[in-house]
Amino acid sequence: MSVNLAVIAAYLIGMVALGWWGMYRARNRADYLVAGRRLGTFMYSGTMAAIVLGGASTIGGIGLGYTYGISGAWLVAAIGTGIILLHAIFARRISRLKVYTVAR
């Protein structure tokens, strides 16, 4: 039990330390919310994918794969392919809008 508490405490301290470091590094709202708009293509694709394709859809896809076989597991692959296509079409337009979030 003490090992579990030590891991939780180390994680908590690490998260607070990273937050503190980020707080002092961010100079304005854009730095904090959208990384100062300095993300490259690869990182921007990854953050857009994280909005839609997170842990819940991955775990859900595994559950569908377990229940329905390979046809149920296609959900995550289809969402990933859709994100890549949407990014290829809309990434420049979205970044030109200078928005802080993408409405769903």
C-alpha cells in the first residue's frame, strides 16, 4: 500500500511541477491555450486527433472488437482515417481563424 501511495504522490508532485513550469513559461493567453500557435504539422495533427480519438473510443473499439470481431474494431480505424482526411482538408483554414477551440 505504501508503494501505491508513493507512486500517487510522485505523480501528483510531477503534475504540479509541470503546471508551475508551464504557468511561468506562458506569456499570454495564446501561449497557454494553443501553445503560442507554434505547433508543427505533426503535432497539430496529434492534438486534433486527441480531441476526437481518445481513450474512450479506443477502449470502446476494443470492446466492440471483442463483441463483434474485427468488424467492430473498425470504428477506431475509421475515425483515425477520417481525422487524417479532415486534417488534410481543414487544418490551414482552422489555423487561419485563430480560434482557441474547435466546436463539436
